[in-house]
Amino acid sequence: MDDLIDTKRGLQSASMFIDPHLYEVEMEKIFGRCWLFLTHESAIPNYGDFVTAKMGEDEVLVVRQEDGTVKAFLNVCRHRGARVCPVEAGNRRAFVCNYHGWSYAADGSLAAIPFEKELYGGKIDRCAHGLKEVAKVDSYRGFLFGNFDPGAISLEDYLGDVRWYLDIWMEASGGVELIGPPARSIVHCNWKAPTENFVGDAYHIGWTHASSLAASRSMFAPMSGNQMLPPAGAGAQIATRFGHGLGILYDVNPGVHTAQTAEKILAWQATKKDKIAEKYGELKARFYGSHLNGSLFPNVSYLWGTNTLKIWQPRGPSETEVWTWAMAEKDTPEDLKRDIYNGLHGSFGTAGYWEADDNDNMESASLLPTGWQSRKLRLNAQMGIGNDTVMDEMPGVIGQAAIGETSYRGYYRFYDEILKLPSWDAFDLNDEGWKQQLIDADR
Ligand code: UNU
Ligand code: FES
Ligand code: FE
């Protein structure tokens, strides 16, 4: 595993997409210890409201408590392990297992066992058989995350510097809402393939999406077929401490939307921009009107401007279940919200034309390395090495071009670090050395 990731040279082993042993290590060391996206607060506003979610391959129940807090539990009965709650969302005071009828309260405690006295003679320890609780649940600006590791750093620390960028769309915009339920689909790819694409691949837009661009008449359309390279100063890429990363294309927020919807979005944003500039400064106001593509480590992706939030759920090394939400600024007028919702599901939904463009690449990049010789190849993420820097006005390591692979390198640098980390106790939050590692990469 030692030469899996070569941060110094910006290379990754192709075996990371198919190695079944590595996959198990990822489930334990990454999905067992990182903050994983669950749902949005607004999906479960009232006591007893719940949704099911996935944390890695584990299915969890996310439940609003009587005191307003949120808890999450493995959706697994403590009797014989059957699924406790078979539906995706609803409101319950009790969750009754389908198999023998053990019943759990909203706080996960085992409330009732059919014929408890007669069949167990009062000898079963009910307190020891509550639903297994997820160690930590926390919310960032309405986005709920869970963590299986009681020793994990806080969600706030884990997001760290990327919060500066998230706040553009999570806060300065007035806040966003997810329009659920999410669309779901299966892609035959490794979970990291789409995550790395969203963390920082502006390169593929003009080529992979050439015909979608031509057909959509969107703001990105001039890139169709690589007819045009975004000029100097058209964008930037950012890597932050925990593998999070994003790309910015300046001043083209509704980049993927059709010309008609884009026009409405631009008009709507123009009414808000001055106030945002006043409160958050000119730079954030510019970013508000820009297109942001990003991933949060390990497996959440977003497109601000394309109104998308996605989670890439691993189902073995070569299969991923995708959940796609439309997201919109909370205060968007209803008719525009509907246009955005339809536009998003038509482009990046399950049967979206942009999504279909991508899936072929995700699948081939993930499945070809099953070949014994192919898996020995190194994948190349060297684009822009030598141009990475730090800046006063923007946190993280900045790649100074619209197209580059800075955030790929940042993503896999942390991937490597957490696979090797014995525990969060051994982690130094104040260590800034990671920035120099990225800046010093030299092929
Ligand atoms: O999907 C992406 N990686 C992306 C989409 C990046 C930039 C703009 C739109
Ligand atoms: Fe990039 Fe083939 S050109 S994967
Ligand atoms: Fe794409």
C-alpha cells in the first residue's frame, strides 16, 4: 500500500479503484472515522421525523428527538439483525422490527418485546439491546453529518477551511434547501471516481460533455468540443486540509442550465448581490455569482450554480449508489425553483444527459484496472504542478487556473494520510505542513 499514492509526484495507483482488500481498509479507516453526510435538517423538522441514510455500506436511521436534537442509529435489529425500518422517510414514535416485532423508541431504546415475560422470563437485558447509536451527529448550516468514531475531531474542525467556501452557498446566499427525496441510481464504478471528478475536474467539461454543451446553449457552451480554453483568470482550484476541494469558474453561476433558465437565475441573483457584497465582501459576492464544483471528503459532491448535491455511496469496490438532490436558495420564487428542479434532474439526475456523459468514463476508469497489467499503471494528476500557492484572501492551497488538478492532489494527499493515521488522537490539527507538500510537488 506504500506506493498507492505519490503526493510528491501527483500520481495514484490504478489499483485503488478495484483492490478488494484496500476497499475493506477504506470502509474501516475512512468511512469508520470521517464525517459522512446524512440529510438536511429540513427533511426531519418534527419529533419522530426520520429518514434512512447510508454511512458507507451501513444503513442508518436518522431521527428527530423529542428535545429537538438528532440521533442516528444502525437500522439493524438487535435480535436477529433484520432491518428495523423498511421505509425511507416518515414520522414514527416507535420503530417495530418486521421479523419478530421488537420495538424501539425514537431514542433508539428497546421499548417492547412481544411476550417478553412468557418467552424470556424477564431475563433479557433490554438496556443492552437498544439500537446501536452513531457516535456523533452534528449539523453545519442545516447539513447533518454523522461519525462512527467517538474520538473523531469535531465537524467544524473537520470541515475546517472549506467552510469559508461553503458559506458562500450555505450562508451568504441566504441558505439553501435540498428538494427531496433524492433520485437514486447505480453506477458500476468505484466511489472515488465520481468524487475526484467533482472535486476538481473542469478539464473534462468541454470534451466529455461536448454534445450536451452544444445542445444546451448554456453559459458553458463555448467550451463544447474544446473549441475554447477558459482564459487566464477565468477560475481557480482550491484544496483544503481534509481532502476537501473545489473549483471555481468566475461569473458564470448557472453554467449548465439552459439559456432560458440561466437568464432567470442571473436576474434573480442580481437582486441579492449588493446586499451580499455589503455583508460578506466583494470577493464572496463574486463567488456567489460563480460556478463552484466541489467534493467534501470522502464522498459528497456539489455543484453550486448547477443546483446539485450528490452522495456517492460505496457498494463494493466496483459499484456506487448515487443519490442526487436538487438544491436551491431557500428564498427562490416557486416558479424558478421548479425550473431549477427540472433543469437539474434533466442534466445531473439519474437519466440526466450530463450524468449519462460522465457515467461511461466513471465505469471504464473503475473497471479497466481489474486487468492484471492495467492495475499496475499510475494515474496522473499532475496538471498545474508548480502553480500551486497560498493567498491572503482565500484559504487553502490555490491552483491558479480554471483547469488544473490541484484539488485532486489535495484529495488523495489526505486519503493517503487518513489510511495511515492510527487514530484521531495522533492527528495534529495545527499542522500546516500539508500545504507545503502540495506546493512542493514536482513530478
Ligand atoms: O462535474 C464537474 N466536475 C463540473 C461540472 C465541473 C465544473 C463545472 C461543471
Ligand atoms: Fe483523460 Fe483519457 S484523456 S482519461
Ligand atoms: Fe461531468
